[in-house]
Amino acid sequence: MKKHILLTSILLVFMFTGCNQLSNTKVIRLGHGLSTGHSVHKGMVHFGEQLEALSEGKFKVQIYPSQQLGTERQCLELLQIGSLDMTKVSAGVLENFAPSIRVFGIPYMFRDKAHCFSVLDGPIGKELLNGTEKYWLKGLGYYDSGSRSFYTIDKSLENPDDLDGLKIRVMESQTAIDMVKSLGGSPTPISYGELYTALQQGVVDGAENNPPSFYISRHYEVCKYYILDEHTTIPDVVLMSTHLWNSLNEQEQEWVQKAIDLSVIEQRKLWLESERESLEAVQAAGVKVSYPDKILFSEKSKSVLEEYQKDPNLKMFIDKIKNTQ
């Protein structure tokens, strides 16, 4: 039934390729995989409001949340052929389309959040966004997605060795697979929308994600241990199909970019609030939240950094990030 609904939704998108024109208003269709309660969705709503205001009603944004138009990978594919206008995906999924983005998935790439934002909002982040255009994807900005940590059903993780043999759900991301392998776990790619059932049925022993996603997805109902090792800080990326972007005039492009920039500020503020509220909520629901020695995880996962540095292009970005203050 779910597959039928998804197929129908995608076919409807194909029927209306490109940015729809209603009267004198251009309608931009934006699909993503998160719920309407997530700060990312709220950030996108803010983007739509700002774009409508800046353009004086010439643009309107229609948002399709909760994988209505497909998984993150499917939304990217729809952007590439011009059958969807915009999407938000994790950089972990985007790396399958734009290889340089893999740098974000290297464990402990950032020293702290301030360092992360310096990279994202500076020339390195801009260069990586611009690098997606040759794949028919126009990178517009980065939303905060916090840091990802492990949560498990019935086993507390005190150090990396506790991951040995555990099946851990990961995104469709090679860096995520490599990261879990380096720590001794067994990485299992599963769609985010199918993860609750997979956890419930014991298909996997746990997963890794940020606090708001852990809470809003209700995975805390199944997983009672959450260890804040914060192994990766992978941003969400807002993208537009180059088919649409290139059809806009200079003024319209400025409106879109300005609206995105304003939504980034709003989303990051909302993210901080949701992160705090989510941790409080899962603990109130009986989840044991622990704070391990991150150095143990950092040391054991160094093999990922060492391997990725063999790629000259990735090494260039790694060095630039390390040298960013």
C-alpha cells in the first residue's frame, strides 16, 4: 500500500515538471523526508514565507514532508531530471551524487559547533555547494542537523568495543558505513521511514542520529540507550534543481537565495531549542542518556580519516577544514 501511494505521488510530480505557474504566481514544489514537527520543516516554512514576501507574491512554496514524494535519494533524482524543484537531504545521502561532500561524514571532522559553522558559512562550504551544480543540483544552504550519536535497543554502549557485532542502521552513505565498520559494528543501510519497524522487529540492534530525530521519530519507544558520542556532524543541505535555477532571472535568484539565508538563521535557532527539548523528553520517557569519553571513539575511527586522505580532492578539503579557525 505504501509503495502504491509513493508511486502515485511520484507520478503526479512527473505530470507537472518544472516550477508550476498559477496565474502570476510561480509555485515551487519542495519535497523532504522529515515530519512537520521538525525544525527543518519549520525552517522551510519560513523560507516559503520569506520568498513570498520578498517577491511580493510572485513565488509560492508548496512543501511535501514525510517522504510524500519519495526518499531523500529519490527526491535528488527527481531534482536532477527537473521533475521536482527543491529538496532537503542529509549531506550523507548527497555524497552519493557529489563525492566531495563525503568530507562531512568523516568522524570527528569538526572540533565543535563553532568550527562547523565557520566551515559551512565560509568559502569551504560555498565551494562544496557550488560543486553540486555539475550534477544538476544547485546547493543553496546548510541547515543545522546537530551531531549524530548511537542509540540501541537493550545494550548500553560505554566504549567503542561495545559495538562489536551489533547491527547498526546507517544512511545510504559510504562514509557512514565506513564509520560504523571502523568502530566494530555491522552497518545496515535502511530507509529512515522504515527504521522504526526494523528496530521493533529486531532487524537491527540500533541506529545513529541526532536527538531531535531520535525523539520525533519515536525511536525512543524501542531504543532505551542513547550514548552521546557525537561521532559525526553532518549538515542538512537545501538544494534546487538546476533546471529551475537556470530558468530564473537574476532578481528571482536573489530572492530565492535571500529567503534561504533567512531560513537558515531561523532553522538553526529552532534546532537548538528542539535539541534541548528532545533530550529532556527521551529521558523522561525512560531512555538512559550517557556521555562517553569521545577520545576513545575518535581514536578507533581514525582509519576512516586515514583512508579518505588518500583521495587528493578529499585531502584538500580535509586540510582546509583543519586550518579553519
